[in-house]
Amino acid sequence: MPENKINFIDLAAVYKLHQTEFDAAIAATLNSADYINGKAVGEFNLALAEFTGAQHIITCGNGTDALQIAMMALNLQAGDEIILPAFTYTATAEVIALLNLKPVFVDVYADTFNIDVAAVEAAISLKTKALLPVHLFGQCANMEAIRALANKHNLYIIEDAAQAIGAQYTFANGEIVQAGCMGTVGCTSFFPTKNLGAFGDGGAIFCNESELALQLKMIANHGQKEKYIHERIGVNSRLDTLQAAILNVQIKHLPAAIFRKQAIAARYDAALANITGLSIPYRDAKSTHVFHQYTLRIAKRRNELKKYLADAGIDSMIYYATPMHLQKAYQSVEFPKGTFPIAEQLCEEVLSIPIHTTLTDAEIDFIIQKIKDFFAVAIA
């Protein structure tokens, strides 16, 4: 057994991994006192554009702001409907409701956990204006089919790529595109636990249309193109220079971090694939997986396994314990319990285990062994 508890994520270890670079970036920002819209912000915009292939990057305060700014820029009207998965984090639905738009939930696939395209098509109405796929846990939604639906019904696509930066999707024609860059607009978060994480809040919007990008930039900056000239209602949302400086370090190491997570995932796969009562993460052949989370499905005994691991000093997390349509804030007679059976079942079965880049081989082996031990006892 490892000497210390195995944390679900170890941000202190991430800092120590590149401490010299982080300290230099932070010191440079403090010495320049250029805290708002400083040089590091522009440098990060360029680095993120190069990494993703997006033509325009609009950084902002956090991932939730990114979603809100995107929806504001599309000039959606009160009552317009946006279709999104029932199995997701609250921010996705929250912004829709805050803007007096209507969230229309649909079920997800049992294997990838991503939005069910057939369910999306069935939910499209005359009021539908946008589709909001969430690339959950690090793997892209079925963007080929989602694009086809959007084109057929003249709908916007707002991608939530907060958990999938670096994931690549391959279309039938051979085109390979990064998560967040396949729709009308893409949104991401730099929350510290993300694969590309800051040491505080931060977010960004991806866009390939120049006029839309201009509107996004204006909205993020009080609705102004030039100082004190406000052309539309906006918000105050920006990535501060200190976080940009930290992200400039993080993005240099992102490919290696993704590779490490994929390697850990491969070890988990090989060791856990044939355990009865447990399902390892499914891989969609069209998308790479960057493993923001490594999420198992545990039939019937999920909570017991979570406690068993905790007793052994291993952190694990449940993403998510309640689907969106059953959250008090979004409950509606339109979506009673039982409406989205797969999302509801997933909430009873999913369990994410540690997959951070600073896990040691000994810790990975210990996690694997404890999971095997649990199911060996269960079978016996």
C-alpha cells in the first residue's frame, strides 16, 4: 500500500512538476504589474489557436461565462430552445436558463455518455435554435451526425469542450478537427482540474467566423470595440494575465500530459476489462480520448466500491449523481423521473478513478489491485 493517500487529483504535484517554469512566469507577471490584458494573454491566445486550429480565440473569466457570451453573440431570443444532454454539469443548463432561453434535455448513449443524436432529432421543434453537445470526460460527441442535423434544420452548434481539449474527431471525409472547433462556436474552461488548467478560473471561446468573433470579443468586454463606445449589452469577463502566464506553461506540456493519461487509461483497460459487473470506458473510433476522467460503470455496487476504495486510501468521484432534469432548479412536468432512463441509470453507476499525470506506477498498480480485490470478494 502506498505511504500516502492517493488523491483523485494532485494539483500540488502538478505545480512541483514544472515549478521552475511556473515560478518564472508568475514572477514575470508580478514584476511587470501588467495584470489585466497583459502580454501573456495575447501569447496564450496565439498558443491556443495554434494548438486547436481555431481561427479566433476569445479568452474570458471562466467556462460558464464562455457559454453565456456565446449564446449572447448568437442573438437568441427569450423562449428559444437549446437541446442539451441530461447527463452533464449544471453550467451547461444554467446559462440557458439565465438568458431566459429554454433548456430541452435529451438522453445520452450508454457507452460514450455523450448526447444521443436520435433523441436530439426527435426533440427538435420550431422553437429550437441551437444544439449543445457536451464532449464528456474527454471524448467527442457524434459531431458528424450533429452537424448533419444542424445543417438540415438551420441550427447553431455550441460545443461544450471543457472536458475535451486536445481530443480530435475524424469525419467521414477524413477531416480531423479538434474538440471545440467543429460547431458555430466552442467553449472551454481552464478550471484547475481540467487537462489544460489554470491556478484559478479562466475560460475561452473558439470561433472560425470573423464577424461572430468580433461580437464575442465585444460582449466579453462590456459590449465595446473601443473604449467607452458601447455598441451592445455586454459583460465583464476576461482571463487575467497571471492565469494566462500559468496557462502558457501548461499548454507547452499538454501533449505530454494527454499522452500520460492515455497510457494510464490503457493500463486500467488491460487490467479491468474482463471483470463482471464493471465496464471500462468505451472508445468511439471517430474520436480520440484525452481522459479528463476515467469513468467506470459499476452495476449495483458502485457506492460499495467507492467506500472500499476510500477505506484503502484511494479517492474516487461520482460525475454525476443526479441528472439535470431531476435537479430541483430544472425540474419540470415535461421531464419527470423516468424520462431519460440511460442518464438516470448512469447516475447510479458511474465512478471515476484517479488518472492524473503525476500518479506513480505503484499507485496505479495499487488502484487496480484494490478494484480486483473488491470484485473477487463480491464474486466469492
